Amino acid sequence: MTPSKAMFPGSRTVQMRQIIYAVLIAALASASPVWAQPNPWAGSWRGTISTAQAQNPVVPLADTADVAATAAETPAAPVTENTGVTLTLAGEPGAYTGIVTGFAPGREIRLSNIETTDTELTLEGSADTDFGPLALSYSLTRDERTLSGAGRITLGDHGFDVTIELTRRRRAEVPQPQVEQRIGYFTGSWTFEYTGGEFPPLSIGTRSGTVTFTDIAHGPFVAGEVFGEPYSETWTIGFDAVAQSLVWHEALSTGQRLIALGNWTSPIGITFLTMPMEAEGRLFVLRRLMQVTSDTSFAVTDEFSVDGGPFQRLGNGAYVRQN
């Protein structure tokens, strides 16, 4: 019988196995959690924001509407207090995620763009509020444990130039996320925004949608259905509470399937590494870092390798719980 194209002759099989072993060795060697390595940016930075021109403190969101309505008739006042904010960054160079808190109780502004050099940090973020869309952009310089610089905050039609002074909190001062490591963490509906390039067969590019996980009876598994425009996917996640490890199966909208092992020994994140997937005569490996920021949100950063080559950025996504 003539072998089909999906079957490999002996020499081809040996070659593919060698590539698989090389990919796994390289990936596992570099897949150690990023939070275990010295990092000049990752962590929690706390400080103040004040207006750059009027020298009035930046007000919390709850008061901004009144300030905007009376700004034209209220003279500038001397600074008497500042607005306290916290910037939290996680990840590694080229793959950071982060949030800013402090503008209002319980309000998180998720950062959509984070760029770093040795000493410079540029970031952008936005959120919807009761007073309209809120956007911020900062350009900061790091001096050991201090970040300082200028930025701009826009709420609706009103913009504020600001100055920022932040100090990196020592590790002992930073509270760890109180997220229980359990399969039930995923259960429920999440909305997401994913930003990345189109790279068949791994990704169809930037997209948004919802994913709903339901418990699978008689086992530590959940099944997920992903819906967006114009695609759908299915996920299955299993969790071993003793080993704190996961298995992730993903049926992509491209028709490909990914199988990954995950490590959830750290309370702040999960690292996944997929089994090599063959497509069009090449081998693809996906590496995913999932930052578990709270019970209501998590973020993912994806990287990929082709035929044992270096890992490259694929994209990043932000997930927010709906129920």
C-alpha cells in the first residue's frame, strides 16, 4: 500500500523526532517561571500622581465630573495632597502585562501597551467608567527603586497633564494574590480581548469574544466554549490538585489542536508548554504564561517556536469574569 502524505518514511520520522527532542529541551530549559528571575520592572510600584500645570491633585473618578464642570471658573490651588496610585507589572521584557489602581475604589485600569528599555518605561491603558472612557499614557524613567516622569490622563473630553512619582515596594510589602489554585477558578463566563499578529496555524490574529467554562461531572475538569466574530473554539482544562499541574486541550478555529501541560505551583501564575504540533511540514510549539491577577481577571502572553528555533512573541490577551 502506498503511504499517505500524513505518514512519514523512516528517515523522516527520525528527523522529526530529533527536532521534537530539541524543541522540548530548549523550551523546558527556558520555561522556568519569570517571577523567579531578577527583573528590573516586575513588581508593585506605589506613589502619587499630581497635575503638571495647575498643581492640583488628580482627583478620584468619583469627583472628576464635578471638577470638569467647574474647572473653567476655579482658580488653581496649591497642592495639599496627591492621589495615591499603584502600578503592578508582571512578565518579562517584551511580554509585560500590568494594571494601575487607585483612581477609584475597586477600579482597575488594564495596560494595553507596555514598552521598556534599560531605564525607560512607556505605558498606555484604558477603561470604561461611569463618567466616560478613561485613558492614560505615561513616560517614566527608572532610577534604582524609583519611577518618575510625565503623562496624560483623559476622561471623556477632558484631559489632564500629570507628573508621576512611584517607588518600588519591597517584596515583603507586596501582598500576593489570594487566588485559590483549583479547577473551579475557571468556571463561569469571561470576556476577552486578544492582541496579536495573524500566524496560521496558531493564531487568527487580534480578536475578542467570550469563553464559558462548565464543570465536567466526576472529575477535576472544565469544558470551555469560545465564541467571537467570526469564529469558535473549544477548550478543555484538567487540574491535579496534588501536583498542582494542569493539562490544556484547545481545538483552534484553524482546525488544529493544541495539547499543553501547565505548572500552577506559583500562586501568581501558570506556565504552559504545548506538545509539538506539525503543520505543513513544520513543527510548532506554543509557550503560554498566564498571570492570575485576581478571582475576576487573568492575562495571557503567548510565544511560539518553529522547528526548534527561538521563541517569538505571538500575542497577549486580557480576560475579565462576567459571572
